[in-house]
Amino acid sequence: MKHIKTLNTAVLQNTIASGNCGECQTSCQSACKTSCTVANQVCESK
Amino acid sequence: MIHKYKMNNYNIVLDVNSGSIHSVDDITYEILNSYKDVENETIITTLSKKYKKEEIEETIKEIEELESQGLLYSKDKGEEALDKIDRRNPVVKAICLHVAHDCNLKCMYCFAEEGEYGGKRELMTSETARKALDFLIKNSGKRVNLEVDFFGGEPLMNFDVVKDTVEYGKELMKKHNKNFRFTFTTNGVLLNDEVIKYANENMSNLVLSIDGRREVNDKVRKTINGKGSYDLIVPKFKKIAELRNQENYQVRGTFTRKNLDFSKDVLHLADLGFKQVSVEPVVSGEDTDYYLRMEDVPKINEEYEKLAIEMIKRKKEGREFNFFHFLIDLTGGVCMTKRIVGCGAGTEYLSVLPNGDLAPCHQFAGEHTFKMGSIYKGITKKEIRKEFESCNVYSKIECKKCWNKFYCSGGCSANAYQNNGNIKSIYEVGCELQKKRSECAIMLKVDEMVNI
């Protein structure tokens, strides 16, 4: 495309069906202890 | 829903529901201003004074193509996940073990009130800590990865119990086929070579508390004698970071209204050589002189943006470091369910107090009305658990219509409670800061990817 550069094509809605295993880290444990941040978390689904 | 913004000379468009990110040129940015509100013909007529007709048409085609691929103006299907969330009956997978309600520092802003959480000074016994792990195992269902954070007050004031708990955890891991991830959060005062060696062998992550510049840190993070803690902790933190190969730790600071120029504190920590830095807004009620007000937001957001741009510069110079709140995974990350329910406080994540009582999370440890039960009797106040379980981005009107909901997950319940007396509300100042952090994090990714 000439006018638009798309950086990622992963579609979040698709994870509604595939996700929910619950193995990922508890967001507040990772470092913050004061703010809920999930954006940097990794999916640990096997 | 889309969110578009300009930062660091980039025009950035986020398709909220798919999570797709686009870097666009000026003409696309202008078309998107009215794309969903008016007919294409009107857009062409309006913009033809500035751009060639063919170019406008070509751009519209690109937008339409992305729309058909579900990467622009995609539908919100999050509510479809709610059914799944309602049926999931969450298990406990993480506990915050308050091994010491006591502290050897007197930090001005401490939500734990110098470790006592409004109660008495108390250390957890090994027996209680072991029972807490039993409770976790018993309530963890089929989850393999379990987390235990040693917290306080200052957890190293009860180091023997920490060590005993880890040993017990190792036994349980083998017996129940679980994987414990132990972590601790420390102010550093009691770190020595023995503790550092132990931590590097047994802790999957460490949170090392320091606020940044000496004068900022020492004004608030004081020893019992009233002296600053900076000189005492910095050499130890440097050592621990190096021994962990600059990974799996965070130096973590708090900024308040007293140091709104906190980007200097972040950069100071980076200048000290730390590669994993987190400096975060204070959690406080309105009754203090350091709580963050709405009028402080423009200055704070300016600092975030300044920091993001400086990080790009440093990366080019080979002086890269990570700022926790700017880390973002655009290639996958966690699933929609996780993004909707957030931190799991009160359901998947619980705090265990020194006497074995349970609280929804460490921030609620001092709130007696939130006592949920104990590791001995289990969760006896099921209504508290229910309240947290039903709290998600779709249970808050403001979140539902917010573009940032899948990055902040509805924000922190403790923040909401402290500011509105209700967990199903939002903390507006926090929201504004979270949004800016997401914008900065996405911009950093755009810069990284566009310049490959």
C-alpha cells in the first residue's frame, strides 16, 4: 500500500475463541504493583 | 472504533477491536477525520482543494481494503467473550505473601503505612506461609504456572521465612506438577551478598524500589533515622542487576506531585546503568499533598512523550533501556479474555496477610471491609469475590467506549476504590496517563518497525 503501512495483522478478536487458558502472568505481579497493564504481557498458551 | 493521533512526526491509527496498528500519511489521516461520517464524494470534494482527486480515491481504496480485512473499523466482539468469562469459575493462580508487615524505611507515600497497613507490626510465620502455598495449590485447578510474590512492608525482614517457603514450594512443585515463580519486592536495605546470591538462584523476577535522582529518592524514601536511602541501596541494586545480566528485574520508582518532572528520574536510573526501569504514578487518596490531580495530567503526559523520544535517541546511540510502561506486544500478546478481565484481583490473584487472612490484592490489605476469608477457612465472603469477578471493561460505561480498554483492562480496582469508593468505576487521572502511555508505547513500536 502506498499511503498506509500496517504494522501488525494479528486480529485480537480471533483470540476470543482460542484464548482463556489462564496460564499468563498476573499483570500486577510483574513489576508494577500499582497499575494494571496487560499490553506488554506474553501469551503462555501451549 | 479507531483511535488516531500524531506523535513524533508519525500519524498513527489504532483499530481498537482488532488491535491493528497503521502508520499513515497526511492524506489518509485527513480522510479518516470524516470517513465514517460522510459519503466518499463529499470527502473528495472537500479535500480536492488540497490533494489530487486520483490520490484521494486511491487512498480511500486502501482504507476500504483494510476495512474488508477487518483491520480498520472492525467490530467489537469483546462482549462475545463475556459468556466465556462468566462460565470460567476462575482459579487462584497468584498470591502476594505479606511476609512482613514491618519496614525498615519510612517512605512518605507508602500505601502500606510503613508496613503496618493500619494494623500492627507483624511477621508471617513459616507455618502460615506453608499453609498459604497449600491453599494456592488446592485452589489452582489445572493451572501449571503459579506465582508467589514475597511482599511487605519489607519482605527481607523475614528472610528465613522466605527461604523456608521457597524450599517448601519446591517440594510441592514436584508433588503436584506445578511451576512456582517466586519473586520479591524489596527496598534494598537488607540486601547483601548472601541474599543477592539466593535471590539470583531462586527468584524469577525482582522488584527493586528506588525513586530516581538522589534528591527525589531521599526526600521520600528515608531510613528510620531520617536519612536518605539512595547511597545505601544504589550499589547493591547495580550489583544485582549486573549479576542477573540486566534481565528479570525492575528498578521501580514512584512519582508524585512533588516530582512531576519524573522523566529525569527515569533517565537517571538509566544513566546508572539499569536496563529495566519502571517509574509509576503514586496511588493515593485526595487527602495528601502529593496525590496527582487532573491539572497535573498535561505536564505528566508531556514528560511521557519527552521520555519516549529520548528513548529513541538513546537506542540509536546504543544506550537502549526498557521502560516498563512503554513495553507493548503488538504481535500477539495476551488474549481478549485477559484484556477484558484485567489483573484478576480478588479472583485469580489474592493477598495473604501475616495472620493468614485473605485480601483481594495488596492494595486492599489495610481495608478491613475487604477481608475475604483466610487460608484456613478459604473464601468465606463470596460476595466480595463475586464483585471483583464481575468487574471488567464491559461493566464500566466509560471503559466500554474507550479506545484504550484492551491495553489497560479497565485500570486498577484499588485506584478506582480509593477515588470513588467503588471498584466498578474509573480513576480519571489514571485513565489519562494510561492512554498517553499506550500512545507512547505504540509510537515506539511504529518507529522501530518503520525504520527496519
